[in-house]
Amino acid sequence: MKAAVIGLGKIGLPLAVQIAGRGIATTGADINPDVVATINAGKPPFPGEPDLEERLGAVIDGRMFRATTSTADAAAAADVIVVAVPLVVDRSGAPDFRSIDSATADIGLALHPGQLVVYETTLPIGTTRGRFGPALEALSGLTMGAGLLLAFSPERVSSGRVFRDLRSYPKLVGGINAESARVAIDFYEHALEFDDRPDLQRPNGVWDMGSAESAEFVKLAETTYRDVNIALANEFATHAEALGLDVWEIIAAANSQPFSHIHRPGIAVGGHCIPVYPRFYLAGDPSAVLPMAARRINMAQPERTIARLETFVGTLNNKTVAVLGAAYRGGVKEMAFSGVFAVANAIEQRGGRCVVHDPLFDDGELRRAGFEPYVMGELVDAAVVQTDHSEYRSLRPADLPGCKAIIDGRGVLVSPVWEASDASFAVVGASVWSE
């Protein structure tokens, strides 16, 4: 058996390495020649994925994996083609298919009978069968379910823990027919290993969802549920702040009840999942009330955060505000849909000077993203913790001289340290410590 993985980003590359590490000769394709050259040299093109460099080096040295810029070549030589090309949204919130349509076209021109194409990219429900299937048929001359096998299997992993998540969670598979599902299940059973999970309703492993549409729905249900839950937590936070209560303590206590699970509130949730995938759900169910309301609430958090900051320091006009964290999530070097952009915009719209710090990005990278870098120890009037980097847990008032207020949008600051500070105020989550 030979495999191809199309798209060697933070999800696709670890998946390809996992497949190759199980003894399946694998070719990875990416349109970026620098990424391909770095991978073929045995080096990950991005930091922060545990075990990736060691495992990548092993499969490169063992001639079980190589990368190429030719999607068609990778697809032509494979028995199973896994597509992990990101699907994002445009400015209106509609799915932008251009990149994945292009990859699909390259695959379709290279297909021959009996190959399986599996999409792992999160998609609106019905896309595998209704959009990509007909495109592959037209380009290859094959028929879906006969010469062309087609399935959907949602990625259920997060950057920074991909190998762990691949073992931890059941691999869901939905074929466009029984034969597509059978071949996909056989492939993933060979390619993956699974932890024992006695808490699951059935043994951990590859689960047949019965159809591509059911498998597509699961991923959208997971991410939309989280978006709604986070929006509810943000509503709780707003009310708790108005009452002068500590929302972190309230949510922690609420989650102590069996089966309870309330997400923590925050400035905004970034990455490709939470800000994007509920839009995919809404594309198919535009009348859904809760998902749309949740999106509006969560998108409003950066503006709300900066408005709250002004209640402690007054107008931000001509004041310097340090935003701590450009990444969308702690420990992950990526700004995709990060709340930092909206937070910075809200500061600048009020006439403030926004400076940004992130331990994962150097000054040049921050400038290229449009930010003025901040160096710890420089004078500021206020600050906002935007990303839950572990480095910020050791943050001290002396790191932010002149700071009159700090809003901890991630709940990572150590409370006693800030309670004893000389700052006029230290704002943590929904609570305010003052002298």
C-alpha cells in the first residue's frame, strides 16, 4: 500500500509522518517549494509539534517518506490519497474553495481506477459527495463508487499535540458507498494506533459513520458546540463583571458538577476551527439561531475587552497598550484568525498606541504582521493578555512598568502577585485587584 498526503501544514505533515511510520510508503505534496525542501532535509517547517522532528527524520532516513511540489505525481503513485488542504472563509464568512478546488483538480487529472481519495479538511455538509465527487469524476473519467472510491474522515487533532490526539480519539470515516468506507477503514486501521479508552461507548479505533455526510456533520457539530459554549461563558463573564464577581471561580465551581463542561471565557478564539467551522455549519443551515448568535458574541469580545479597559484607565488616546500574545493559542506559532488583530484595531481606533509581544515570534515577524513589537520592561499605560502562553504565568508587575490596568483575557496571571503589586489596578478575568 502507498499513500499520498496533499497539504503539508501543521496537520498534514504530522499525519503523513504517522502514516509513513507505520510502514506505508508515503509521499507528501505541498505547493510551497521552501516547505518541501525543508521537509526533505528532515526538518519541520514550523516549530512546536512534539516528536515531529525525530519522527520525520526517521521516515526520511528510512525512505518511507518524501515531499514533492507536484500534487499530480504524488496522487498518481498512491493507492490512498488524503487531502489536508485548508478551507477558509472569505470576508463575508462564505467558504473559499479556491485552494482545495485546485488540489482536487490536480488529483483528478492523475487518478486511475481503484484509488481511494479521502478528504480530511473540515467541509460544509455534503461537499465530499456533492462538490468534490463530481469534479473528480469529470477530470478522471471515473465513476464515484466504482472506479473512484471516495470518503470523508475529519481531522480531530490540534497543533502541538497531533500525535497524541491521533491516538486518543476515534478515527471517524464516512464513505460515499460501502466499498469506499471499507477501503478507508482498512487504510486507517493500518496507519493509526489507538489508546485504550474505556470511557467510550465502543472500543477506540476506526468508526464507520455510515456516510460521508454524517462524518462531515460530526466535525461541524463538535466545533459549533464549542463556539456556542464559549459564547455562553462570555455572556456569564459580562454579567459577573457587572456584579463584581469572579467569573473564573464561578465557572470552575460549575464545572465541578458531574457531566458539566463550560468553556472558559476569553477575548476571542482563533485558529482555523472555532472562528471558521461554525460558518460552514451555517452555510448549510442559515436559519440556525444559536450558532449565529454565538459567532456574533465571540467576535465582539475584542471590542468589549478594550472598552472595559477604558473604564479603568480612561481614554486610550495617546496611551500605550501592550498586547501580550499574537498567536491564536498558547504554545502554537500561528496567527490565523487570532484575536490580536481585532484587539489591536480596537486600541488604535481609540487613538491608542498598540505594541505587541509574543515569545514565539521575533520582531521582524511581528512587524511583517503589521504590529509594533513590545519589549518587556518598556513603559506602558495598560496591557491585555491575549494568548495563554505558559511564559505569561511568570509575568510580574515589574515587567510592565507604568501599567495602570491589565486585563487577563486568558486567566493565566498568578493572582497573589498582582494583588500585591504597586499598579493602580490589575484586572484579571472578571475581577479587579486594586490598591
